[in-house]
Amino acid sequence: MVLVLKLVVAGEGGVGKTCLVERFCYGRYSDQRATIGTGFGAKVIDIDNQKLKLQIWDFGGEKQFRVLLPNFARGAAGALMCFDMTRYSTFLQLEDWFDILRGSTDNIPIILIGTKADLRSDRVVSLEVAREYVQKRSLSGFIQTSSKENLNVYEAFREISERMLKKRQKQFQFR
């Protein structure tokens, strides 16, 4: 039996959300244009002998699309909240995304994703600052990724999948 779980990928425009989804779902990297509204991806993975089909909702980060996010986020089992490690402004905007996700979902696991880790010399958000944010907001972790170099892409989706599955199993234990 395949368990279908909805996963939201959110963050400012241009942080690399679509590249992350494309690399994970299809194994390819290409420079992307802005996502208009919402993009979708899907992939089946195996976690502890349980097949999961991830329905991945990739939200456009531009402000005009944010009004859509609360409705689209409903029913999500988890989220990857992304920022560009080379653009501090995208880190500052995380609060908006956090508020939208927490206000639209039932305390789902959220992993903070620092994108563009391949641009090491251009990094302006340190690992320590990112980890402090995770602690402050009680998120499920922090992973730095590079879609271009395929660094930690699978690991990010695997980690959030494990956390979504554990939460789901706990919910059914208490019913």
C-alpha cells in the first residue's frame, strides 16, 4: 500500500525551490524562471518499508501569490521552508512563511532549507544563524542544499518524509 502525503515547499521567489523539486523528482538541474502560482511534483520513496508518494506543492514566492498559500497549504503533512544562503533578505522573510504555514496547518513538521550551498564564497547567512532560527521556532531541523551540485537534495526530502510518517503513525496510535 502506498501512503500519499502532501508536502509544501515555500520561500521567497528565486531561492531555488523549483530547482530543488526538479532535482529530487526528475534528477535534473536547470536554471528556472519564477513559478507562477503553484508548481507540482510527485515521487514515490520508501521509508522503513513503507512506500510514500509525495505530492510536492511548489509555491511561487512572489508576494502576489502569497494570498493563495494558506488555502493550498491545508492538508499538508510537512513543509520545506527555503531561503537562499547568499541573500540575507530571503532569510529575513522566513517569518512571513513560518506564520503562513503555522496558521494554515496542524503543527506539521517543517525543515528549514538553506539553498545554493555551492556558492560558498557568496554565503551571507551562517550555519549558526540558521540553526538558531530552527531552535527559536522549534522547527524539525536545518539542511543546506545545492540543487546544482545535488548536495543534500535527497536527504532533505528523506528527512521530511521520515518526520511526516512518524507524525502520521503517532496520530493513528492515539485514535
